Amino acid sequence: EKHGMARMDPGVSLYSRKVLIESKSPDILPEWLRFLKGVVDSEDLPLSISREKPQDTALVGRLRKALTRKVIGHLANMAKKKPEMYK
């Protein structure tokens, strides 16, 4: 990265029914949201997904879209509530 700042690793882990599927998965969120940290626990993902490539699964693609929309919506709400902090 520019100006001596190191590239951040993805910080969101994927769980299915409280079973770890992938730690710090790069496939759950787009690269430009790599500053987020946390856990995604989905009941909709099959436990066998850990043996497959998660990026090939349509469910993970839909999960990625839904999470991206949620994050953008949450950031927009925060900016609307406290506009002086986000100028």
C-alpha cells in the first residue's frame, strides 16, 4: 500500500451453525471492506461447504451481496445520524 501502510488482512470469519468453516475468509466481503472485523454465522450454509471452495458456492455469493448491502446501509445510517463525524 502507499505511504508505508501495510495491507490489512480480511478479518471476518465464516461459521455455519457455530462450526468454524473458514477463519478470516477473503471471500465473504469485497476487498475494499477488509477493515471490518467480526464473525458471520449462517444457518443456511451446509457444513460440507468446508470441503468445497467457498467462492464457488452460490450461497456464499448471495451472503457476500447481502453483507455488503448491510454494511453500506449501516454506514449510511451512521453518517446520517452524526454527519459532523463523517465529513
